[in-house]
Amino acid sequence: MKRREFTKLLGMAGLGVTGPWAMQRASALEPYAGNFYISLAAIGGWDVTSFCDPKPNILGERTINTWADSASIEQAGNIAYAPVAKNKEFFERFYREMLVINGIDTGTNSHDDGERHTWSGRIGFGYPSFGAIASRAIAPELPLSLVHSSGYSETAGITRFSRLQNPSEIRNLINDSQILYGQNSYDLFEQSELDLITQYQNQRLNRLMSSQNLLPRQETGMNNLYLANSTRDDLDAFAAILPSTFETDNDFLAAQLALLAYQSGLSVATQLGVRGFDTHQTHDDDHFEYMEKLTDLVTFIFDMAEAAGFADKVVVTMASDFGRTPYYNSGGGKDHWPIGSAIIIQQGAEWGNRVVGATDEEHHAYGINPETLQIDSNGIRLEPRHLQQAMRQLSGIDQSSIAQLFPLNAEDFDFFNPSIQTL
């Protein structure tokens, strides 16, 4: 197969050049059955003062939130939330298995910096996402170990990610002998012909890999192709459980395919996202609409996981580039604000129904004592590195060799100790 034909096939499937495409398999992998780590980004900067860190109107002439003129902050267990969008439905369902981390200082008003800082723990360039580290540390051999849809995609070369966007073309790539078109299927090759094609492809690949004249980039490409070839048959498990119909919204489709990749035992982590949160105009109407979509997506994820019997294995971390100003601009929007929040959800978690971190009435972050998790004037202001360190600890990869290559230098906050009474 010519390179341009190969690249075209990858593009049709939405896999891109980083996605695995393979032709053979030496031995079957053990299906992955550990936790599935979902990083869910509210892309653009979410307004946590109308979500998990609600604020009333006490800034004099400046209005923090218009909903506070006629409604009060509500509570689900120990977790306060704003009475807008579908917040009540969301928090009432998940508060028992939810850890809210408020007052995270991203140190920036730049989208690129904020996204990178939030999901890697470092504001500078070069650090991989949590999903990249987790997939590399836990099961790098899986063909769909890291599935990426949107948001921060840096891998720092430690792993590859797969984009799953077009289910029909994915079936065609996995199925060597037939091509599906609409409701019809067409035979392409006999098995004997496929075996012969595979034989010659493998011989050519071996010749290329044994060459002494390859550039480093070529060697990397050959190694990636060899690894992909060795996991081809495992993708059959993924293709076998693809349903006949799929979600029509792209964000929900991405979540659906990522969950199916995990269900087939081939995926460790995924990066998902919902866009639309950069509401510099008509904030209330637009922002609350996308907030509803975000919480609906979390509900969809757990509903689908429950139906498939693995909801207790799903760990969702929600966060954003940064927060939004605790007041409106002249266009009825809210601008960028460095202070934000994160939410971690896992069914049955002992550390649920708790809030760590806090902000004042003007949405400035307080310092927190890392041992008691209480507000402390001599405490430490929470940053994305503390969130990333918590995610590494929760997944058990914080001491892995790959995590050590990308140190966070974060103080140790015992976020997941249920015996510590939080705010």
C-alpha cells in the first residue's frame, strides 16, 4: 500500500497519523480491566461561581451573578452549588462520589497556557497530559491505550493517542476482507490472499527496520508501525461491540467510542471536552447552555458505564482553562479569571461528598494547609500541579518511572483521605 493511500485511509477513519493501524498479531493481549480515566475539559474557561463555587452578589455596584438576585445558594450533602442550568440534577446525583477542589490558581488568563497548565501541571511547554502518563505507565501496549477527542493533546513522545471519530470507517479499517458502505458489504480478499499480503508487508517492514541508514524519525515511525502491527487482532474486540447506531452530537459520540474502547479492554484513558465556555458576551444564556451540556455528558458517561457494568471503574476529572471574572463586562459577558475549580467523580469513592480549597467573596483563592486541608493564612495556594499530583496518586502512577520523568514538585495534599474533615 502506498503511503498516500495509507494516510488517506487513516484520515477517513478519523484516526490521524498518531492512531494505530496494524496488519497482524502474534499473541492476544490481556484485556485491560483497571480504572478508566476520563479527563473532561470545559474548554474556554468555566464560571465556577455559577457552578461548584457559588457566590452571591456582595461586590457593591458590581454584580457577580444575576441569579443571586432572586435565588439562594443550594446544597447537596456537603457541596454547595449555584441554582442554575441543570446543576441541581447533577449535584444531587453525584455529590456522594464527588470531590470538589476550589481555588485552583492557574496563574494565567491565556487559553493556551491555561489549558496546558491545567492538564499537565506545568504552565511551560513540553509536559504530557495526565492521560498520556497514565496510558504509558499502566498499559502502553494496548492499541487504544490513550483516546483523544479534544482539549490538551501533548504526549511528549511517551505514547501515541488515537482519535476515534468515524465508526463506519473504523470498521472498514479493522476488517481486511470486506468494506462496509451504507447497509451493504463488499468482499475484497480471500483469507489466503490476505495472508500473502501480510507476509510481504512483514518482510518489507523487517527489511526497513534492519537498515542501518534510517534517520531517528524514520526509526520511530518503523517502531510505531511494528507495535501497531502486533496489536491488530485486538481491535476486533472493539469492532465487535460497536453498535448499529451512534450518538449524533460529536462530544457524546467521542465519549461513546472511548467508553466502548475501554469496554473492549483496549483503553486506559481518554481526553474529552465541551467547547463554548469562553462567554465574553451574553454570558448567562450561552454559558448555562454549555454547562447543561457538560453535566449531561457526565450523566451520559455514567449511564452508559452502568448499563455495561463498569461504572465503578470510571474516574472523571472535570476542569477548565481557568475561571471567569466575578462580575460582568459591558457586553453582559464575563472575561478571563485565573482562579478555577476541578471536580473528581468515582462511583463508590470513600472520599466523596467533600470540598477542598476555598475562595473569598471576590473569588480570590485562600491558602490551604496541606495537612488539615483547612484555610490557613500561612497555607499554600492550590495550583494545577496539585490537581495533577492528586490524579497521579489516585491512579497509583505517581511513583512510576514515567511520572518521575515529569516531576510536578507539588506539595503533598492528602485530598483523598476521607477521615480529614474538609470545608
